[in-house]
Amino acid sequence: MGALSKTLTASLVLSFLLLLLAEADHQTIMDINHGAAPSPLPPVLDCGVACAGRCKLSSRPRLCKRACGSCCSKCNCVPPGTAGNLEACPCYANLTTHNQTRKCP
């Protein structure tokens, strides 16, 4: 019984040391990653998917998707939902046509 107890204790101590070593290695990697320069560009939005969702209830979906795609490419954002929510993307909300009407659906 004494040998089993010693083996169990040794394996627990070894497991604990391996866990500490893995945590230290993880912390070192995290420190290295945080020291790296952040990416200067925000991630690019998939305008096709975003505009398909925005225009799915439109009575003129092709026109809606074309206008939405143009706005999305300029602003890199599309408001959520099928209408409204323009406060989520001010650039999208403020684009206008030559007649000063809202360009983006």
C-alpha cells in the first residue's frame, strides 16, 4: 500500500509541475502577442452577404443590393436588419445621391 501511495503522490506532483510549465508557456505567448503591433486595417465586411440580408424583403432586391453594395464598399458596414437601425452605421446613413436623398437602403 505504501508503494501505491508514493506512486500516486509522485504522479500528482509531476502533473502539477507540467500544468505550471504549460501555464508559464501560455503566458509567454500571450505577452509576445500583446507586444505585436495591432493590425492597421479593420476586418473587411462581406458586403454581398450583408446586403443580401439587408435587402431580402425589398420590393426591388436587385436595385437594393446594388445601392447597398456601393454604400458597404465605401463604409465597410451595413446596419443590421432589413430597414432602419441607421445609427449603427453613421457613414452608411449619411451617404446621399446627387439629389441629396439617402443613397443607402
